[in-house]
Amino acid sequence: MKALGFQGWMRRVMPVVLTVLVAACGGGGGGGGGSTSVNSTATVSSIAVAGANALAVTVDAGPAGSGNNVNRLYTTVTVCPAGSTTQCQTIDHVLLDTGSTGLRLLASVLNSSAAYTPMLASGGMPLLNCAQFVDGSYAWGPVASADVTLGSKTASAVPVQIMGSPAILTSADSCNPGGGGELSTVSALGAKGILGLGLFQRDCGAGCVSNAGNGYYYTCTDANCTASVGATAPLTSQLTNPVVRFATDNNGFVITLPSVSSPGAASVNGALVFGVNTQSNNQFTAGSVLTTSSVGYITTHLGSQTLRSSFIDSGSNGLFFDSSTLVTCSVASGLDSFYCPASSQSYASVTLTGANAASANVSFVVGNAQTLLNTGYNALPTLAGPYSLFGYSGSFDWGLPFFYGRSVFFGIDQMSSSLGTGPLMAF
């Protein structure tokens, strides 16, 4: 998932097995869909989670009532109104997304008795946040101050978004230019929230401090919030990567997932480790360090294609790139947003290059999406689809399948480690 605006756009892809509704990085709804039982013989792939700076992550079927989810990486977040020790709540199945920044939680999963202090715009009205997605759907809601705990690490007074808040009656027209649906329920999102631990400290940055037409921030025009207008937002009020607010281990993070054999597994258990080269469990010992462009892009060299707007994104549930030889699934199958080759296709010589000219050679396999989704597995290492379906080109979206069998390091912008100053990635 990669957010629209000053730092690119957010990618979401939501298949629903058997009748698949694909919309860009969420988890699919139920209406009229079939169901598929998970293969009871499927293996569960796991790695150990060790260290006070580590947190468990998992790929599974998702939260109850959210349809069928595949290649969705979830974690657990504890959140409290800023300064409170009595109104805290632990929320499971929050999507871990390296393509966006900031914590976004659905209002419907928060305790109604918890009193979250709203952040205010310069005029004294609530500050509102907008996140747009490539399929036309969007997240909308007020910004509030919260204490966020991830494992044993706490970030205090962090600006977070409350998605689908009933206190906000309407969204700005400019937040919904495509006329898509609002991600305000568990069934629409396929998760209970989004934990954006991307490459950046804030979701917008300097561009929102002085420009009211930034597309990220708005404010109410009246006490009932029946309308809204664009607003500026100081850095201290913008949605913030919680990692940078930790007292230690705050320069980045590592996602480690085990290998998953084709066709897939029922679930995958891995680790999210905070810090880069700060503890014994987050040392980068071998591989390539790729710095990114100012908006988080690297370059993918795939055959004759040079894809300069590529990115690595745990919030996308497949590998998304354009191919002149791979066949998409039939429209009748409902899976035409994915590839369905007659036999699995291997790509052995693909090169990723950073802004620092460092490179890494990777390989991957594309399987038949219809066959894969019919297995009922939730972790599918060979799921892929065309990137241009949503009207974009020149990119390779390295989604969650890229993470299987790897430790992927993320260095946050303006934060330094022995690998350099972010934004950077290493694997």
C-alpha cells in the first residue's frame, strides 16, 4: 500500500475466493461470495520471535467477517488515548503495511468508552485525514492522539487516524475522486486497521505544513462537520510512523518471514524486529543495501523493461508487474486481475537497483491464480497480476510474496544506521 500525494500512492489488492472481488490492498468482502475451506494438510511455516524489540506477525485468514484473505500480513497493536492507563485496548489483525505511514484504526473496533483527544486544525476544528487508493476506495477520518504499543515498545502521543468515525458525517469530495467505497468496516478493509511502518517518518511531510490543498489533511467547516475544506498540518499533527517515537531501536525495522513452498501454506508466522543494527537480533550481515528515491522508489530491470517506479510493499498481496507473455485469468473466473499461466513461469534474472546504484539479483515464480486460490491456502508465494490494470505503468509492486524466505530491512528517512541514512532497504 502506497499513499497518494507527496510520497506516491497506496496499492491495495483484495481477492475474495471463489468469487473474487479485486480492488487494490485489502481483504475482500462476503456479499454473494463462495467459501473455501483451508486444506487441513497444509503446513504452517514459522520462525521464532525473540527479543524485547520483536513482535509476532502472521499471515492467516484474517479477522472474522472479513471474507477470504490471502497474503495479508497481520500484527497486534495496543492503543490507549494519550496519557491514559485505564482505557487501553489490544487489537489483533491490523495490517502491517510498508507502503504507507502511520496507524489507522477502524472506529468500529475501538472501545466506545475510550476518549481519544482529537487533533485540531489551525481554526480550532478537528483535523481530518484522507488516504486514497488506486482502485478509487479511500480511508477518511479524524486525527487523534494515542499511545501506541508494539510488543514491548511504546510511542507516546502519536497522531493516528480513526477510520470511519461516526462523528464525521461527510468526506471531502476531493478525497473520493473516483467515487469508490470508503474503507470504514472490517469487511471492506479485510483488517481492523493499517499499521503503516514504511520508509517515511510522516504520511505527508513538509508539503502539508504550508499547502492547504495537499490532499491529505482537511478540517470541518462547522460544528457538526457536515462539510470540510483542505487544511495545513504541522509535522507534529501528521500521521507518524510509531517506530521513530520509540526511545531506542527507532532507526528502522526488519520483517522476517519463513520460506513458503508452492502452492502455499495455511498460515505463516514471522517476526517484526525494531531497529537496524542496534541489537543482536537486527544485524544485517550479508546482502544488498538499496537507497530509494525521495518518494521510496527503486528500479526493477525485468527483461527489456526498466521500471523506475518500483517499490517493496508488504501491504500488497501479490507481485504486480506487466508482462506481454503472461495470460491473465478469465473474466468469468472473477480473477482477471491476476495471472493464470497454463504452467508456472520462472523469472531467474531480475535485478533491483537503488538510487545509490547498488543492485540485487532476485528470482520469482508466477503461478496460476485460479489454481492457487482454490487451494484454500492463505499464504501463496506465487500469486501475481498485471500492474497496469488500474491505469498505471512503469512499476513493479513487490508485494508480500517477496518477503517469504527473507529478512527485509527498512531504514526510515533521516534516520541513520551503519547501513546509511534512510530511506533505504536491505535484503
